[in-house]
Amino acid sequence: MQFFLWLAFLLVIGVAIFMVQNSTAPPVMMKFLFWNVETSLIYTILVSVGSGMLIILFLWIPRSIKASFRGKNLRKEIEILERQMKHQGEASKPLEGHRDEERNNP
């Protein structure tokens, strides 16, 4: 997890350096279907990186929620199994003690 945070931090630093170095670049003309937009290279880069981050975030959120629910269900299952084991252990102890008494007293 920490590796990915450092990687994201380095990516942000790299984009910031690229933007500062290209701040005097001429405007960029973007065409998409019927739209024509002329804007600075810095804004183009910011929108591209921001939209990429949003797409990744939207793809990651459902997976994270699903993993959270699965973890919660697994913890509940562990608690149930531990209670069953404890109950079985308590139920078998008196029988073992009773058998030992029968062996010692013929």
C-alpha cells in the first residue's frame, strides 16, 4: 500500500514539473466530435490527470466495498465457529472426567 502512495506522489510531482516547464507553451486546440476547445497545455494536462484519477477511483470503490462486506462476513463466521468449538470443548470435558473416574473406581 505504501509503495502505491509513493508511486502516486512521484507521478504528481512529475506532472507538476512538466506543467511548470511547459507553462509558456502556446494554446492547444482540442477537437472531440462537434466540440472545439482551445486551452492552455497546463489545463489540458490537469483535466487529463484528474479524469484519470476519477476513473480509477470509480473502478476501485465497488471492489473496496465488496471486500469490506466479505471481511465482515468472514469475521462473523469465525466468531460463530469459535463459539461452536468452545461449546464442543465444554461438552466433551465432563465426559472425559467421568471416564477417568470410572477407570480409577472399578
